[in-house]
Amino acid sequence: MKSTQRIAALCASLLVAVGVSQAPQAAAGERNLVAFGDSVLADPQLDSYLSFRASSRFGSSRVNPSVDCPSGYNFAKRTGAKLGMPVADFSCAGAVSMAQGPQISEQVRVAIERGALTPDTQRVLFATGFNDTYNNSKLSDGDLRARWVAATAPHIAKIRAAAPNARIQIVGYPTIGSGDRYCLLHFGPQPADATALPTVQRYENVAQWMQVDLANATGTEFVDMKPATWDRGMCAGADKRLWAGLVDFSAGPGNLPLHINDRGQEFVATQLARS
């Protein structure tokens, strides 16, 4: 039992806790897209992520661990390209609202400070929540949902005040597991395991409802990625899987283990551009 719990904790922390580029400023009058979120959105290369975290903790010139984080060609950038909008991406691996780690509040503060959010901003993507589940695992689901909304809704209010004409979308996570099964090992077309991790299933489910609650509380959109991805999670075949496993030789291109791969980034971007 203890070994199963350790695996669940490892998977949860890796799922969304993990080139360095400064988030761009919006030019005056620019119809842009602005993004906030955790590593599922940021999608940094693993070596860049580790280097950035080491610099922020131990570097001779310590950097703010919540901003200017490494990111890849993620679904925010892809959505902007599909819509013909420049993108200001402030997402950061490990982002949280109510735990220790890179803070969503800092992402929003810096975006406002740098002029990325303006009355001309057209779209805001906000994709976070999972890291706050396992970091507050002793709370009941109801308490976790209520406290997370209370901690996160003020950030949405600040975004709306700075970008009153923007369409704000709370972006849900694509399906990760298959029930309480998570397929961590992939060596060929089909998964090599189907590990029971009910704790991770709990985190996946409560993160979904936290985001639904946030959208309802703030009058914003919730973009539900679950229906379109119910059969594309970590236990799907290699030809349609959107999530990489822990050890994975068949997920196709992607940056991080236990995160959405390139196919997943493109899938989410397509859904958002069509929404």
C-alpha cells in the first residue's frame, strides 16, 4: 500500500509540476492573446525546466521563479497562430494558487505591469489547478474546491479589470487516466501497464471541478477538454495518445514525461481556436 501511495505522489507531482524566453509585452492597441497556467500549458523542455529551477533556487543572481519561465511551442502559442494573434505567454511549470511554488498571482501581476493585458486583448487562456490538489491533499474535495476558488477568483478579477474586452477561458485538462488506471510504461503501440492510482484519479477529478467552480464564480467560460479526449489519455494506443507516460518510447514528439505530447498540444489548440 505504501509503495502504491509513493507512486501516486510521484505521478501527481510530475504530472503538472514540471527555451527560456521572456514573456513579450503587448504593443499599444494590439489584439493579442495572453496565457496563464502551469506546465501542461507551458510545456518546457525538461533540461530547460531543470536549469531554470536550479537558477531560481541556487543561482548567484536569483531569478523570480514565477515568471519568465521556460516554455515550448505550446497550445497557447498554437492557438494564437491559428487565430492570427500575437501571444504573451506567462505560464510557468509548477504554478499554484494556494501552495508553495511559482505563483499564478505573480504571472498576472507581471502581465499587467508589462502591459500585456489591455482593453485590446482579445483572448485570455487560464489553465491551472492540478498542482494545488496534491499540495493540499488533506483537504476534503469540497474544501479544496471552495478554497481554491476563493484564492484564484481575485486573479481573474484583475485580468478582467486590465482586459475588459477579452474573452476569458478557463481551459480544462485533457483526459489523463482511464478510470483509476494510469499507463506509465510504453514501449510499443499499446501500454505495457495499467497501474491503479485512485489518488491520482481523485486529483484529476477534483481539478476538473475546481475549474468549473472558478468559471461559474467569475462568469467566465470553462472549456471542457474531457469529452473530446475520453479515449486519448495515457492508456490509449500510440496512434492517438495525447499524454506521455513516465517511461515512454511511443508517445511521439513531446517535452515532458507525464504531460501532453506535441499531438496533445495541437489537439487542445485546435479545440480552442474552434471554440
